[in-house]
Amino acid sequence: MLTNSTLSDLLTTLFDSRAFGGRVADRRDIKEICRALLSETAETSGRQLATVILSRFRDLDADGKLSFFNFLNDDLDLDASEIVRMAQAYNADRSPENFCALAAASEPARGVVA
């Protein structure tokens, strides 16, 4: 399940974008746009992407909205088993490399989505 901060970051970015206004032409799928938003570092570009996501979300039917929230929960969630593996590796060998691997596995999707 998504952590509160990851979901909160995404929803805050999406709903704060209302002030940006207007429709932005973008032919990508809503999931692709979400991934782009999570990797975006420029505030203006992020707001444009958030505007597109909100626009697409508003146009979804009930099944589409459920699918979108399942995507947020399932595809953008942390990999708990990977975190456990990295924690076990760090517990066995407290090297800087193992610590970095654990920290990376524990990091929310924002800024690390390819």
C-alpha cells in the first residue's frame, strides 16, 4: 500500500494544480503521465502534468477511477520484500553500500521513477 507521504505528495500536487488551470494537450496514458509527474523536478512542468492527470481523471468512468487508484496503490507502492531483503543485507553487513541500497528501496516513488 502507498505510504501516506507518497499518496499525499501525489494528491497535493494534483489538487494544487487547479490554480494552473486549463487543459494541456498530452496524448500519453494517465499512468504514463503519473510516472512522469513523479520524476519531474521542475515545478511548472509538474503542475502542467498534474493538470492533465486531473483532466483525465475527471473524464474516467467509475471503473476507470477504480483502476487508476489500483494503479496508484499497486504500481507505485514500495516493494516490501525488497526492503526486507535490503534490511537483512544491511543487518548482516553494515556497509555504506548496503545502507544506500536499503535507503533506495525504502524511498517513495517521487524522484526515482524512470
